[in-house]
Amino acid sequence: MSQATLRIQKISGHAGAVSGAGMQRDMKEKQVCKLVDTTTCIGCKACEIACQEWNDLPFAATSFNNTYQTMPDTSWNYWNLIRFQEHTREDGTFMWLMRKDQCMHCADPGCLEACPADGAIVQYSNGIVDFQTANCIGCGYCITGCPFNIPKFNPATRKVQKCTLCADRVAENLEPACIKACPTGCLHFGTKDDMKDLANRRAKQLRENYNWANAGVYDPEGVGGTGVIYVLHDTTKPELYGGLPANPSVPWTVKLWKHPLKWLGNLAMIGGAIGLFTHYLRFGPKLEHKNGDGAAGGGQGGAH
């Protein structure tokens, strides 16, 4: 990808036009996408280490919770996590369900919708959703806006961080670091159209040749589709894969706050300003009334 693919198309907390919009040359923009084939993941965690090293993230202490999973959840300094789920099939056999968990880079990102800070979250024209921590005010609204529970708060810096889909590498025509490190071909990177085609062909192969009748592609429409898609053994039960939501969407509270309530608040402020101006025209300025010296003297004379 050339640097031009990182033109910003959405900015958090920004009411005006996006700077540089429409300034591309004759280049056809395409949304980029990461494909994760959970059926070929072996849980080696090479992608976890590659993410840590490339992004120069500080050491994150691991914890053992009677599972092979590195830690219970992603964190501000651990953006990429392989989730291990023990699953017993209907025939009584046991299997591992392993899923690479990271930012999904939604086409309709709830984090960006909820963020009130101008320029703290941006969405590039290729679909990547990136955090600009220098502009982050630490309010945490992006955390409540994300249906995948991805943004994480750093208590030391009071900033929120998450996976960037290696936007710096993509800008230089390189795949993300996690994909570079994957040894099994579980991870793929390219245009959204190409990755959807590859994912659908793999799902068809699983249904026809491996007796996975419900195999399919996870690309939820509730958030407009995502820049990270999964091939699952069973798309009817995505919750089995480490709590992957079946129908994610931007929370209604965020939509209510950012749209109707925001408009009503603006109308209330305008109404208040009109009321103050009308009061001024009708009654004039409010004058301060003071007791004159004569009144005070009269009072003293009455005392005599």
C-alpha cells in the first residue's frame, strides 16, 4: 500500500470537513482486510510475540489460569491474544477452539463514534481504525463504545491503546507483523474482496470435505463489516470462540448520546441564548441599587 491509502476519512469529535478529503490522484482505494482461519490455527503464539516486538510494547506479566492462554484478556500493552476454548462436540469428542483476538477495525467503529476528543481516533480510507494517543483525553468513552471490548486504558499515561493493524507497515506495502510471523497460513492479508473470496472458498471446503455443516465466515453486518474476518467451524455459535459476539453493534446508549441528545443539548443552548437576549431587550440591563448618602443622612436626622 502506498502512503496515500492512509488518507483519513473519519475523525473522532470532529464537526468540520476532513482535511485532505478528495485530494488523491487517480488511485483506486480498496479496503484492506486480515483473514484469520481458526481451523488451521495451532496456538503457537508467534503472532503474539511479533506484535509485541514490532510495536515495541513494554513487558506484560503473564498469568496462569489453568489454560494454555497467555493471559485472561488483552491489555493496553498486549494487543494480540490467542484465546483457547475447550469444546466438547455432540459426539463426545474434545477439540480446541482457538481464536486470534485483536481489534476488528469495524467499518462503523463504535470507539470512534463514542470518542469526544478531536483527532484521538481516525479511520483511514483503507478501513484501518487507528488511535492517536497524543490527542487522547483519557475519558474512556471509546471503551464503552466498542462491542468487542478491545480498547484498554493505561493507568500510568491515562491514555487508551489498541491494535493498529500495523498501519505503519501497511503504508509501506508490508503485511502486519502477526501475519508475517504465522507459520501455518492461518493468517492472510489483502483487499477485503480478496479475503472474503478466500474465506468463502475455505468455508465451502470445510462444509463439503470435512463434515463441518455450519462452517462459514464471520463478518458481522451490525458494525458494517470488519477489517478482520474469521473462518469458523460453526458460524451459528461464535460465542464458543472466546466470547465472540453473535450480533455486535454500536451500543444504543452511544448512538442516543452522540445524536438525539447531542442535538437536543445544542437546541437547549441556543434556546437559552435566545431567552437571555430576549430578556435583555425587554427589561434592559440589570442595575445595582445602592442607598444614597441622603437616605443615610435622613436616617441620622430622624434619630435626633
